[in-house]
Amino acid sequence: MTQRFYRLATAAGFLLASACSSLTDVDSPDVVQPEQLANAAGAEALTSGALASIMSPFMTFAYNTGIFSDEFKFATAFISQADIDFRSQSLTFTEYGPILMHRVRTQTQQAIESRRQFAPTPRSRMGQLFATKGLAELFIGETSCNGTPLTDINGTEAIFSGPLTSDSVLKVAIANFDSALVYGADSARVLNLAKVARGRALLNRAQYAQAAAAVSGVPTNYVFNAEATLTVAGQTNLVFNGNNLRTITVSDREGVNGLNFVSAADPRIPTTANGVGTDGITSVAVFGKYGSLSSPIPMVTGIEARLIEAEAALQANRNDNATTGNGWLGILNALRATGITPAMAPLADPGSFETRVDLLFRERAFWLFGTGHRAGDLRRLMRQYTRAEANVWPKGPYKAGVSYGTDVVFILTLSEQANPNVRVCADKNP
């Protein structure tokens, strides 16, 4: 964010300084001036740019949260981002986690303001902008520490926010999803995007019944992808890239507590061996669903809607042991029967609320693998289900004499040091 403000301010200063020079009389056909955007075409251009702006940051988010949790681990020698793998982050210029989502917020807000003035129709475009802004805030609130700011920009001026709790950030996201539902009412695609994202935000706030109501009616086969492409710098599938270069691997029982994503041989997480990583010691398993640099990553799905409904059903009846029907396990078994081909065998009731939670979160982990959900779920297991960090996150020896740390959230990095109101996390609680 700081670098963005600096560049904007520098550009503005250059324009002012050169205003009296004849050099400004030279035509610049490749440079878009602000006044050229003050019309419907400009509003549409801002909209297209803002909606595309989340694609690359989401690729980074899915990759980094996967590394941070138990989905992926580095198969390379120590690099600048290794501290998110062994969860002992330091205050550096390395920008990990959801930091790029702040830029998405800025761009979508600028587009929203422009559309209000110059292009109020079609309303679904405004709805998707609100949904995109809400998604950026959802990802920030879900995985960043308490005390994270939501800084805005007015022209070239930074409007610095004070510290916000993760819950407060999620409330901001929900407000934008509410707006998305109003503006996107004429588009099923936008409505379903906003519904599932809103349900996810409510689930993060432990509002289970409201979350289930939010996603009601979303088709199970609904998918909203983050599109990867080779034509835009930085918008490639980072998971495939890391797997292909043998710098990351799908994890298997990482740090004792991690799930058996490889050895389970589950069809939802197809893997193939790719030799030994560049560190010379780590066996590399490649995630088969991402087969190229241009493979999309699901951002919002109808399967997630069913998983939200299943968790709400378990919260409503913690003693439910029915394997079919509309209860938590019935929903999970219906997904296993219809959400994948060939169908998977039904699950049996494990017998207690604690083990039912374990099974539910395991199903979430396998259905939503590699899509940026797992780190938030591990945080929720601590915050909402009173699980101890030592029993949830990877623990013990990492490699090269390093052990896993205790971080369960992404910390603020040096990009926030220009903010006079917020410099470091208020706390790193789940």
C-alpha cells in the first residue's frame, strides 16, 4: 500500500512540476489521463480493471495460506517466505498473506464511485464490484491478525485506518456483500457469488444459522473461478508452478497434526510423485487438479454452500447421528454421492460432538483443498471450537534444525509502517 501511495504521489508531483513546460504539449496516446475516465466508458474500464484485480492476489492467497497451513510445504532450501511455512514470521519487507487484497479494495471502491456517477446500469456490474470488495475484506479478516487496518485512498491521498479486529473486518465485508445482493439481484451468477461469500463471512463470525440461510438455494454445481492466464504478469497458478519446479509439495501429515492429504489417496486430491524437491530431501507430490500455469482456482463454489449448511446443522443438533437426510452427516454423504464421479462411499457417524467436528473439518479440507480455506478453518477450530494450537497446526521439527512456531495469523508487514495509527498487530490470537 505504501509503495502504491508513493507512486501515485510521485506521479502527481511530476505532473504539477511539469505543468509549465512545453513538454506537456506532446501527445501521449498511450497514457490515460484522469479526465478521460470521467464518463461511462471510463467507468466501465475502471470496473473491468477492478474485477480483474483480485485474480492475481487470490492466486497468491491460495498459495500462501496453503503453505501456512498443512496443505503445502516448501521442498526447497530456506527462502524469504519460509517463515510462513514453519509459522514464525518476522517483520520484513516480504509481503505474504492477503496483503495484496488491500489494493483490490482500493480499485473496487474507485470503480464503484465512478459507476455511481457515470454508469449506474447494468446494476449487476455494481453488484459484482461490491462482492469483489467484500471478498478482499473477507480474506483479510479471515487470516490477518487483530489490529489490521483497512486503509483507503482519495486521489493520491492515503486515508489511514486505525486498528481493527478480525471480527470488525468481517463485518465490513458482510456490509459489502449485502450491497452486492441488492445490486446483483438481476444476475444469478453475482447473487450466488455474494451469497456464498456472505455465508463464509458469517461462518467466520460463528453465526451458523445465519450462514446457512445466506447460502440457501445456491446450486451445488455453482463455481466462480479465479482465472489464471499467461498473458498477465503474476496471474499464473502458483501451486502448479511450485509443484512443477519442485519447490513445494502437497503435504502429508505435516508436523504430526496435518491431514494425510497424499496417503489418503482421496479422489478429491489426486496426486502424483515428482521426485525430490530442490532441497534434496523432500519428496514432491503434485496436486493433479491444477495441471498448468493457466489452471483456474475455484474462489467460491456451491460445494462450499453445502459444507456451510452441514456445519450449521451440526451446531443445531450436536447429537445427530443420522447418516442420511438433512442433518450434518446426511448433507456430507449427499455431497459424496453427487459431488464427484464416481461417487464416494458414505461416512459413518463417529459418535461424539468432538469427533463429528473432526470429520466435518476433514471433509471441508478435502473438498476445498488448495482454494484458500484451510488456514481460516484451522484458526476457526481454535477460536470457535476451543482447540489448542498444539493440537491443530503442524508442530515439532520442521527441517534443518528449525521447529514449527506458534503463529496462527498473518502479521502486519513493513508496508504498513507509513500508517501512523497502526504499526504492528494488536495481538496474534485466533
